[in-house]
Amino acid sequence: MPVVAEMGQHSVRLSASEIEIAIGIGIAIEKEGKSMNLGYERKAIKIGYPVLLMAAAAFAAVCCAAPASGSLMSNLEAYYAFDLQNGDDGSGNALNVTLFGGVAFEPGLMGYALAPNGNNAQYAARTIDDPSLNFGTGDFTLQAWVKYNTTVGEQILLEKFSGATGPGWTFTKLSDNRFAFANDPGSTPVVVSGVQTIPANLWHHLLIRRTSGTYELFYNNVSIATVTSASGSISTAPLLIGRRNAADGRDFSLKGSIDEIAIWSRSLSYGEIESLYNDGQGLAITKPKVTITGINISEGNAILQWQGDRANLVYMVEFCTNLSAAVWSPVTPISQWWMSETIWTNQGLVESEVFFRIKAKEP
């Protein structure tokens, strides 16, 4: 029987395209993981038979990686998915928001969503000014998925705005169901849509981008307003989600839920915007998280178990016998390459050193 010491698991949150989690038998994988400088915590399992050490290391390697300019992680300044029912920033920039007034979470477009539900005391906010969220006259993109309980009154999605007239920027739904974005001192938005049909209790995708002086507003993947303007301003106010800043004093609280808030310091392409909309299903911007839940090696038998952080992931298990050569092969026939199962068993393990990796992606 194997002797188990320091048994553990490791999880990594990765992108929308594809991830690899490597599980290796033998110490070479530990060296490989360190060489990639990803800062994971090594977990070791000592095996009595047939090898001495198994390092359950996790490292990420994106297959078919797009150029940086085409990656949704490129120039991502802040990302709030709310899936863990907190204000953590998923961009890697640690711009976590603080939750106020006991604001609730509800089932979201994906995972959970922030739900102010029309209570002006319930919202999320940064507590300091973040210069990276000041765009001035530069390019940027903002997105949010919103579900309105009611469309009565003006309702702020998010803003970094001072008082009633700025400076700063604010993204809002006006009382007559037009969407508007202001980015200039004054009370007049720089871009305003026509009146929109906004069914209640359904998720809607809102996105605004600025490309070389041209503002463009999108509603459910349709461009609804475009204007060329040199306007742009900078505010020292903190980011607010779901309400107007206190210096203004008016109640423009969001009457509903908001999810998948993302802020980029660049203009997204039409293709990227379409991929984010994803036929109304949305797209998680950061990479799927996979947790290794079980590793069992005994008498030549191997059982690997794992769990993804969303229901629609599919997986492929691959192996190689020489990590330096990195020639990977699927462990299953081509018809079973991408499977929804989260367990794989090998009952004929004969190699003294073999490495496995699990790929995960959204179909």
C-alpha cells in the first residue's frame, strides 16, 4: 500500500480559451513548474509503489494562444464576477471592492451577481482613487451584465464621478430607458442612445468603448449610439457600482442585479465584443478554475479526479513519458477527447515515470 505524506490539492483560475493542469509522477515536474515561475504551492505525495515521489503541481499553459492584443486579459484593469459572493477583483490587479449596507448576492448570469435591488445604501465601491481607472481622452472599454427588476427611474451601473456634474465618468440608464455615458465635466452625457426596450427580469449586456476619439455604445451586441468627441476627464473619486456618488445625493440606485463587470484601458474589437455577448450567454473573462480533488496511485493503477468551477466545462486527459521532450498524447480515443466526466482511471500503468495533464475548456 502507498504511504501518503503531505497530500494536497491545487487550483488555478484560468482563461476563457483553455487551460492545462499537469499532474506528474516523478520529481521532474516540480522543476518544470518552477521554471515557469508561476508561484504555485507544491503538493507532494510519497508513493510506496512504483515510484518514490509524485508532485501534484499545477501550472497553466494556454494552447492556441491568441496574440496579446486579441486576449480579453490584455489591458484588463478590473473584473468583478462576484462568483465567490465577495468583491474580489479577478483581473489580477487587486482592485477589490468593499461591500456596503449588507448588499446581497443572487444567482447571476454566471455564478452569482451583486444585487443592490434599489436600496441606495447597498452597493459596492473602491475606497480609494485608482488612477488606472481614469481614462481621460484615452481608449477604454466598460461592460456589465444587468438584470432590472424594474426600469423605473435613472439607475447607475458604475461610475468614477464627482458630484452631480463631474469630472469623471458615469455609465447609466436614464429614466426614459435611454443608456448614457458621460466623460466630461458638465451634466450632459457625451453619448446617449435612443429609447430602448428593456424587459425586466432578463439579463442584458451593456458595453461602452472609446476608439481614437469615437464613443460607441452597445446593447445586447447591437451598436445603439456612436459619437466622435474629444471629451475626457479625470476624477479622484473612487469607483462605485450600483449607485450615484454621495456628493450628488440623488438616489439613482440600481433596481436589480449586476454581473460580470469588466474595465479595460483599451478599445475592444467587434469580435471581442461579440464573444463577450456569446449569444446572450456571456463569457467568463478570466480562466476556468479547476480543483484536483483526488489522486490515487497504487499497484500500477491510477485514478485522477477533478472539479471545474462551472457546469459546462469539458476536459481532456493527456500523458507523456518524457517531460523534457513534452510530447503529449490523449489517453482516450479521439471520440472521447473532450468529456464532461471529472474522473479518469488507468488500470495498466507500467511506466516508472509518466506525466498526466488535464485540459479544460468551455465548449
